[in-house]
Amino acid sequence: MKKVLKIGSAFIGIIVGAGLASGQEILQYFTSFGLWGIAGAVVTTALFAYVGMMLVWLGSRSKKPSHKEVIYGISGRFLGLIIDYIIIFTLFGVGVVMIAGAGSNLNQQFGIPVFIGTTLLGILIILTGMLKINRVVSIISSITPFLIIFVVIVSIYSFVTMDGTFAGLDSIAKGHDTSLPNWFISAINYVSFNTAVGASMAIVTGTAEMDRKTAALGGLTGGIGLGLIILFSHLAIFAKIEEVGSKQLPTLAIVNDISPFLGVLMSVVLFAMIFNTGISMFYSFSTRFTEPGTKRFKIFFTITVIVGYFLSFVGFTDLVSSLYPFIGYLGLVLILVLIAAPFKIRKETN
């Protein structure tokens, strides 16, 4: 059970980055559809449970240090090439967004210039990238429980202090901009996007677990846990949409309303979750092209993070609203392959 929870926490930590933990993704993908966002969160939970289970299980089954062999194995050469490049683009793109999110986080909470937050995260990512994969996974999984505690606190507080009716808040929530056409496509796009984001590191995480059943249960647990975080976060932001709808980091704004001290703690946790996803993205991106632990890997990894650092100054909110839905549509290919993967594997083994 301990291994299952560790893998589950690692999976959540990989996916939960600046956008989700801060509430910006939740606002754009779920809360902007009002009460229908609840239905979207339920659909998302079910899909994440399956995706998490499959990705970690495939990693445990293959024992390969990169996503490349696994993806080509379940999708074939032509489709594998397409998915491989989608994942490569996603890993780097989301890594850039995480660095931008670190700057926005410290800027909103403490008034610290954006470049200081981005520089601090960049340095931490580079230093952590020099460690072995088991140590990286342990660091990622250890931070997740703190986020879950804050999500529960925020949700309870939001409901207890909610002003207005659900009908009134529904119309306000729907007034917020989103680039997605409706709640169902938004939910599918969100899972698809995050599958592209987390596929590589989830597969790498699975390679650290010898028992395939334990790996699968860990991924399943992580997927369900991730879905519940999304549901509770959506309800919390929905209940406080009038106060936090215009904030770059809505969840942090709610916590600050509870207590300035808790706001400081939440900002630290949020920074840690941003770090989790950032290291996952750049580490996975680098393992795709180089062997982990080698001198070549360390040089490639460092250069990649530095390039991402300079690109991060485009801005956090703009990056989330434009890049994420685009990746989501591309990632649909990977979702379909993961659905078909068990049938393909069973056919090959018979």
C-alpha cells in the first residue's frame, strides 16, 4: 500500500503544476462553464484513473528510461513518431509555463519581481536534475499531500462563506473567457493535455517499480486523487468566483482571504508543485535525447532549462490560455492509443 500511495502521489505531483494548483487551469477549463463544470470534473476523474493506471503500468512493463520505446511499442512506427513529437513539444512547452508560473506566484503573494521567482525555480530544477530518477520521484511524491490538505481547507472555507445563490454564481462564472467550446470537450481536452504532459514522466516513474500490479494500482490511485483535487478546486473557485475570477492565481487568493499566514504557506506549497511539474518536464525531455546520469545528459539538461527560462517571460496567463488547449487537441491521439493499448498487447502475447 505504501508503494501504491507513493506512485499515486508522484503521478499527481507530475500533473499538478502552476496552472492546476494555482486555480488558473480550473477557472478556464471548468469554472467558466458554471455548474456544468462539475460534470466535466467527473468525466475528467474517470479518464485520469484509466490514463494513470495505463501509463505507469506500461512503464513498469517496459523498464525503459525514456517514453520513446513504450510509445512506439503500443502505437507503431508512423503513429508513434507523431505522438513522440507531440510529447517532446509538450514537455518543453509546459516546462516553460512552470517557470513563468513560479514568477507569478511569488509576485502575487510577496510582490517579488517576476524574474526572481523564475530564476530561483530555474536554479532548483537544474540542481535536482543532477540526481538519480528514484530520488527525483521521491521528491515529487513527498510534496503532494500538502497540496491536498490545502485544497480541502479552501473548499470547506469557500462553501461556508459563499455569498449568493448557485444560479447567480453560475451566470457570473459563465461570463469568464475560455477558449473551449463546451464543458464536455473542455473535460476531454484537459485530460488529453495532461496526458501529453504527464505521459513521459509517468512512464519513467513506472520503471522504478518491478511489480506491474502495484504500478497499475498506483497510477489508478493517482488518477482518482487528481480528479478529486480538480472537483474540489472547481467548487471552491466557483463559490468565490466574484472575488477571485480576475486573479492570475485564484486558489492562492482564496487562501489569503482565510489567513495571510496560510497564504504564505500556500504560496510555498504552490511553488513546490510548480517545481514538481517543472523538473518532471525538463527531466523527461532530456531523457528522450540523452542517457540519464551521463555528462552529456547534464549539459543538455542545463542548456534546455536555461532556454526555457528566457522563453518564460512571455507571461503565465497568456501561456496557459493559448498553449494548453492546443496541446490538448494534439494529445487526443495519445488518449486513443492508450485506450487501444491493452487490446494490442493482448493480441501480441497470444
